[in-house]
Amino acid sequence: MKTVEELMTADCVTASMNDNVYELAVLMKEHDIGMVPIVDGKKLVGVVTDRDLVIRGYAEKQPGSCAVSEVITTDAQTIEPETSVHEAARIMADHQIRRLPVTRDGELVGVVAIGDLAITNIFADEAGEALSRISEDEQSTFH
């Protein structure tokens, strides 16, 4: 059975609490990513998603120079590298998230995204179901 460690992006883009909202938005644009793990050294402190920037940042009229602390999610769901791909897909579906930080002893070792799961033929159904459940929830918030 495949594990998250086999699929995750180990060399991921990160930021620190010293960065600001504008810098995170630039990182997301430059690297075509929707989440930036926030670290202190190697320790995962939290994550900031593109949605966090919009909801907690711009929609709250925060300036681009506002601190990461204004938009960070500190209780982000994480998984360990040994987690099965099947379990990762279930967690994503249950929590309606597209990206999961992968940690070992609290230190960030990578990120796995729903797209990473979808490329494995064995678990295409689980990843598809997870994405479908996430998308359904997003659509229901707009109606």
C-alpha cells in the first residue's frame, strides 16, 4: 500500500511568522500553490491558504502588510509520512481540505495535495470522492 511519503512534495515552499500577507500572496502566485506552511525553523506553526488570505485578510480589510498571525490557521490537520494514501484521501474528504502538511515529530517534512492522490490509479476513486465532497461543500456555500 502506498504511503503519503511516496507522493508528497518534500521540498515545499514555506514562510515564517515574520512574513506578511502580501509576501504570502506573492509566494502563492509565483509557485502556483494554494497553501503555504508557516514554520519556525522546521517546526510547523500553522498554514495559510488562499482562502485564508481572502476571508481573514482582504475581506476583513487587512492591509497587505498585515502579519501572518492575522490570517494563519494554527490548528491545521496534519498527517505523518507513513499514512496510507487511502487514509489521506479519507482525511481530506472528512475535513474538506485539498492539502495536508506532512509532519514527523511536529516538524514539516512535506505537503500532499488532492492532486497527488488522484495520480495514483489504485486510489483514484478515493481521491475523486474526496475532491467531489470538497467541491460539493464549496458550491453549497455559494447558493
